[in-house]
Amino acid sequence: MESLLIGSFHRPSIPVAAEFSPLKTSSHAIERVLKCKAWKRPKRHYSTSMKLQRQYITQEHVGGSDLSTIAADKKLKGRFLVHASSEHPLESQPSKSPWDSVHDAVDAFYRFSRPHTIIGTALSIISVSLLAVEKFSDFSPLFFTGVLEAIVAALFMNIYIVGLNQLSDIEIDKVNKPYLPLASGEYSVETGVIVVSSFAILSFWLGWIVGSWPLFWALFISFVLGTAYSINLPLLRWKRFAVVAAMCIFAVRAVIVQIAFYLHIQTYVYRRPAVLSRPLIFATAFMSFFSVVIALFKDIPDIVGDKIFGIQSFTVRLGQERVFWICIGLLEMAYLVAIVVGAASSNTWSKHFTILGHAALALLLWTRAKSVDFSRKAAITSFYMFIWKLFYAEYLLIPLVR
């Protein structure tokens, strides 16, 4: 698997300097500072610092960043100022402590794993597992063990999928997400391949020893679609095609997660017949809307890199603002349907929670959407993370639909 993955990654060169000509002036200014007497560093370190600074400047000129990028940029900026003002050679700086090295390694892996997807996966599995609970006595050690097995196996596969996507998008991420470990150079390609291969193997191993066919098929289909979505091989890399890319995310987030993990609890843990209940149908339908929105919205902040590398996303074709409001319209429609479903419920407490909860989220979404500044990438990225928070909130409401 490792040799196949390494062979599929090419590293085209990006004409970033040509694309963003305003950087030339800033770059020359930094070079003059670095050549001053106070900057006594070997040529190798000088080149690394210049590369990081150019990444920082590029990000500023293309319209800001999300919170993680801002934090990374401040870190780079701070390093530059300290180094440029120091009266001592770099070699005299104290070396990192073991604790600092561990902290940096954990931080890099945290960014590599894309934590917002990790949280979404874990919450979705817990939520749909609760749909199979019919009475209080169903909360048994067997239930919690089954849920834990599903979460761990799914999270391993989640890390494989997001890691493979980063391996395939290193050059694009240098423009769109320079804070990711592969794009920033914290991880080598070989390290990335080892990580994603290991987590894929661990996921399948756990799914196999558990012995649940719904769980195993959920992992296998996610693996196939996640690989086809990202990897740069003939007839694959489906993310290049807007409709196909959206269908991949829709299939995993809207269908596989809801139905397969519900059946894992229903048939494997409880040994009950496979029945598609009303709450499960609602969850699948609602998350169909949400999955399409996530598939569309994730490309809105990344329009610059996608244009450079010919990724024909809906945002590249239609423009950021138009796709943004399409996403808002789809979510508001989903909330309206959820309110109607809640009103039709015969369960009083379920009716109240479903109606009030979805009405509050719909109002919050509309209020926040009207304040987005489309000229700032940081504002768009922040709203994208807000969409994920609404995604989490929905999985808190889904078990209450009866």
C-alpha cells in the first residue's frame, strides 16, 4: 500500500510568484532584513525561513485565513521577528526540550487529523446508535462496547481519508491551507504515507475482529470512496469533478454513517431484525441536505488554490457568493422540513424539542449568514467551521426525534 501511495503523488511546481506579483516587493524587503548583520544563520536555515515567510505573505495577499492559519501565521511571524532582532547566531539558541518536541509532534498530528471531521464522525455514530435504543435496559455494557468499537474503527478510517487527501493536495494546500503539516514541511511525504497506511490497516483489522458486517462494510465503502475521491491515479481523483465529489461526501456522511452504524447496533449488538425506523429515515434525509452543504461549502474558502490547479468545484464555476447562498438555502429548507416532522410527532416532548431546536438553529444560521464579509477568507472559513457546529448540534437533536 505504501509504495502505491508514494508512486501516485506528483509535485507540480506552483507559479505562486507569478500569480501574486504584489509579493515581490515584500519578499525583497524581507531579504534585505535577513541580510543584516544581526542575522547570522547558515544558508540552509535562511532558505527555510524565507520559504515560511513567503508562505505567510502569500496567505495574507490571497485574503486571510481561518483560525488555525491565523495562529500558525502569528507563530511564523513571531519567529521571524525574534530571529531578525537577535544579536546571537542561531546555533547559540537553546535546543528544544523533550516536552517541546512531544508538544510539536502532537500539535502536528492534531492538525493532520482534521479534528472537526473527527468530532463530526464520533458524534454521528453516537447519535444514530441511540436511535436503536428502545428502552432504558438497552443501555448495557454490550451497547457501550459496540458503540466504542464503531467509533474507534471509524476514526481510524477518518484519519486515513483526510490524510490521503492532504497527501494528494500538498501543492494546493501550500496556497489554501499552509498550516497543514505536509504543506508546511513538518511531515515528509514518506511520513504521511506511513501514517495513513497504518490507520487504514488498523481500521480494517478492528472491523474484522469485531465481526460486525454492517461495521466492516461501512469501513470498506468509506475506504473505496475516500481513496477514489483523493488519489491521483487514472480514472480516480474524483474531487476534480464537482458533482462526483459531492456524491462521494453525500454517500458517506448521509447514507453510510446513518444506516450502517444503526444496523451495527440493531443487528449485531441487539440481535434484532433490520428495520428502518422513522427517526432513522428522518436522520438520513436531513443529513442528505447537510452533506451536500458541506461538500459545496468546503470549497468556498479554497477558491484560489483550486483555480490554480484546475479543480472545477462549484465555487470555481459559480462564484463564492452564489454557492454560499445556495448552501444557506438548502440548510434552511432542511430545518423547515425538520420542524414539520416535529409538528407531526405524536410524542409531546419530542415535538417540542424538535420544533424549538430546529427553529433556533435556523434563526441562528440566517443571522450569522447575513454578517459574512466575502472579501475576507478568514470570515468565510470561520463560517464554514460554524456550519460544522450546526452539524454537531443536529446530531444532538436527532436522538430526540420520535
